[in-house]
Amino acid sequence: MEKLSAAQARRPEAIGQEAIVQGWIRTRRDSKTGFSFLELNDGSCFGNLQIIAPASLPNYETEVRRLTAGCSVRVEGLIKASPGKGQATEMEAQKIIILGWADPESYPLQKKQHSFEFLRTIAHLRGRTNTFGAIARVRNQLCRAIHDFFQQEGFLYIHTPIITASDCEGAGAMFQVTTLNLETPPRNEGGRVDYTQDFFGRPTYLTVSGQLEAETLACGLGKVYTFGPTFRAENSNTPRHLAEFWMVEPEMAFFELEDTMDLAERNLKYIFRHLLEKCPEDMEFFRQRIDPTVIDTLQQILESRFLRVSYTEAIDILLASGRSFEFPVSWGKDLQAEHERYLTEQHFQSPVILYNYPRTIKPFYMKLNDDGRTVRAMDVLVPKVGEIIGGSQREDRYDVLLERMKEQGLNIENYWWYLDLRRYGTVPHSGYGLGVERVLQFVTGMANIRDVIPFPRTPGNAEF
RNA sequence: UCCCCGAUAGCUCAGUUUGGUAGAGCAGGCGGCUGUUAACCGCCGGGUCCCAGGUUCGAGCCCUGGUCGGGGAGCCA
């Protein structure tokens, strides 16, 4: 007998087939006229497979009638058209084997809504809920869409290192990686820790971005992207930050900033279209239970062109808005969350690409404009979530880059290889970073980033 | 890291204003009813009121400190 997933068994084509399905019970409803309804979910799709368990089953009274949420079962039976509403098919069970009981007195999940705060404390079980099942499936399709998009665009998928010796990549505090004994580290004559005895013979860290390494490969292979975990040791406690998150970083030789904005727009639209096509049930769940606007918002975005607004124009818009912001607006200061929200949610009511930021608020690697005051940076801002893409054209002139590195106090010796890219056959090139969890938040409407990754890492929290 | 808010049954919460040692719904058990579908109806069991001090005849409630969680801010994706 063939094993079917719940997704397969729910399709009308399966009617008439004898099959085995396996999964976890969501709920049981007894009918006194000689059978029970079981809702079985195996994660293969949002919906449950309805099992009809007749009282004639030998273990009906002893076992089937004791099934509660969370129990795991194997069911053999016949898939039939369902006379009830709510599902096309159902399985009439011929045999039900209980694989594992779930004591209802202690099993934490019930057939009701739980708070996301509570579910976070049982992250090992929350994948069995509607919401986290839907997120896992959307996350999967999101990653697939990312790969499909870049492959179709002719990019090479490359792997950049997780462990890096760059002491600063312009993106915040880092986690140190060491095999030294922290209780009694070796010391040199000056009394400082002797890192020549560490595993790599020098201080090393978890990467905060694969960008610099991606640049080296782009300057030889053309269009590349890296996609992996990224680590930030910032003490950030917000619904939009994780200490460990996933990021896609395309890097393109011979791309100017305008090419990059176009790519970012195609990239996001490709993802949104893919998710609407591949996850209609899950997206409908998010629309009904999480945020009623998610589907409409994505569809509107697909039909419109992203606006491109320079930082200077954005400042003018904010100043002319007549709004009183908590943080005053002035040219040269970075935009605050409230400013970005005003632009995306009030003024434009759509995603916006801001570009040409003041040099003083951006990292060393961004290309200086001819005005000497701004750099070729671009951020894609979306309503509610804020920045989901940050990118730039990279500085490709050796002298200018060296000057900016000194300006920002970098240890030049660690970046000799990065400077070499400008010393030998330098080319204009650009890239950006796309935060996977931020995109997931945007498309699902989930308010807290800790609920779009299975095992969130945040300050003080590394359970599971 | 800063500023607010919160922690009461397995879960979601009320009770805090005005101190007098706890309630509802859901979940669970039992019974009823029904091709049901977050099923429905009745009964029952279930609490270290986050922790440690303090005030008081008496603290879930007031005070102090801590722990954990949430929201906002900064940093950023």
C-alpha cells in the first residue's frame, strides 16, 4: 500500500485509492452513530486530512477514543470523496496504529490559539501548530525563490566563510571564535592574551556579512550570491533583530547603483509572486489570522514600480510634511525608524528605494559620489518592517577607498586582500544584502522576528 | 544598553483602583447529543497568585530588590 502525504491524500485525484498516511492528531470528534472523526496533520500542507474511524476497528474503544492532540498515528484506509463541507476528500480507516501517545494532562499544545510568547518557550513543539507550519512552508519557498531568481539571472551561488578574521566589516559587534581556555588564556610579555596560540593564530569572529569575500569572487566571476547565516553580537532587543539570521548577498561586477536598484526590485517581486503562487493556503491563513492586508499588499507591489527617492529628496519631504518627529530631521543625520515609517506608510504608501546617503553615516566601502558629500548607497524600505535590503555601489578607486578606511579607523593590514581588488583590474561593482527573516515578516505579517525562524537567537536566549 | 508595561489554573485572562488567603472561558475526566469540522450541552477535578525580603492583626493586591516576558528607542538585515 502506498504511503501518501496529507497534501496528496487531500487532492480529489486520490479518491478511490487505498493508502497509508502518518502524522499527528490535531483533534478528535466522536459521533455516537458509530465512528469518530480524526484530524490528521503531517506538515505537508496547511489543511488536515479528515480520518473516519469506524467503531468496528478492533482498537476503537481501547485506543482510538483516547486519541488527543499531539498523538502520532499510522492509518491505513480508503480515500473517498467527503460528504461533509470543508474538505474534498477523507480517509475511511481500516487500521489505526498508535505510534506515540501525548498525555493531554501535560502536552502543552491544545486545539486553540496560544500566544506567540508561550509558543516561543516550547519552540521544539511549535512546528506542530498552524502558524509555525505555515511559516516553515513559506520560509522554504522563499529560499527556493531566492535560488531560482539568482540562477535565472545568471548568478553563481558561492559560499563565503562563517569564520572571519576581519575585525570589522562595517556592520556591528561580532562574536569571537576561540579555542583558548577563557579561564587561563596564554599571555604574552605585555600581559595581553597571546592569540598566536589560538586555533587560527589570530583573533577570529563569526561573520557579520559575506560581502567583502563576495566582492573578491564577483571581481573574477561576474555575478555571484552568497546565502547563509550571519551573526551580530549587538545587544538588540527588538521585534526586528536576531543575533543569528539568514542573509542573501548578491554581488555584481560591472553593476552601477541604478542596475542594482533594478535587480533588487526584480528580486523582491520574483519572491512575492512565487510565494503567492506556491503557498496560497498558507498565505490565506496569514491574511485571515495574522494581518488582513498581506495578500493585497503583495499584489499591489507586483503591479507598481518601486519609487526611487534620493536621501536629499526624502529629507525635503520630511521637512515639508509639517510633522513633528521625536528626532528632528536635518540633512546629514541618519533617518530614524519614525522617518522611514512616515515615508513608506504615510507619504508614499508603498516600498521606496532611498539612495545617495551622506558619506558620514555609511560604511567605508560605499562609492563616493562626485559631490564629495554622498555615497552610492541604496536601501529598500517597506511599510511596517522598514529596511529589508541595504546595498551600495562599492568604492572601486584604490586611493579613495584607502582614505575612507583610515577615516573610519580600520586596521588596514587586515584588508590588504580587499585593497588588492582595486590595485589589480578594478571594476565598478555593486551588491546588497537581503534579510530573509525581514522578508518573511513582511510577507506573513508576523510582528516578531523571533516567530519567523525556528530557533531564534537573541540576547540571553539560546535555548533549544 | 535606555524608557515604559506585565507575570494569577495546562492555556488565555479577570480580580490590584478601595488589603480580609481566588474566578471565568478553553483544555482534561465522566455523561449526553450529533456526518462532525476551533462541534455543541451538563457535571467534576485542577492554584507555591514569578522569586526574595519588608509594611500590616492580615498581602494576589502596598513597598524594596531580583528574574523572566512584551512594547518603544538605538544599532542594523
